[in-house]
Amino acid sequence: MLTSKQRAYLRGIASTYDTIFQIGKGGVTEAMCKDISEALRKRELIKLRVLENSGWTAREAADAVAEQTGADVVQVIGSRFVLFKRNEKEPVIENIPKSNK
């Protein structure tokens, strides 16, 4: 679970990122989640988009993908959302604020 400071830090980084996955009328599939999981392993932070014809809201898609990949939802705005999953072996994103737990 991300703290608000961690979420804010990651939102700032993600603002410069391009969307790398789109969820269309096929919805959230197992194959897509496998590809997203691989992208998260390499990048840690990715931006996705839900197309209008998908029948999903961005929040529904974000929650479904996050649950299947074990990622955290960083942000949902309009039809786009950002996911984060820490790569413990080879961290990509540096200086993430520490959790107070």
C-alpha cells in the first residue's frame, strides 16, 4: 500500500510517461495482465488507457488489473490510470519516500 507522499512522488514521475497499454472492447484479459505484469517488472511504473468502446471505467479497469498483477493504483484521471509495482531485485525508480510504518 502506498502512502500519500509516495503516491504524489510517483504521480509526478508518471506525468511525463506515455501510455503503453490500452484496454479495449476485449476488456481486461489474462494475456493482457501477463504483458502488463512483465512491463511492471521492467519499468515499475506504467500508464494505461481505457478506450470508450471497452465498457469499463478507468477505475474498474485499474482495480481489476492491479488485483491480477499485484500492483498499486497510483492515479486514475479520466480514461487513464497509472500502476506501480516495486521490483525488489532490480529497482528502477530511485528516491521513493519511505513509508512511516
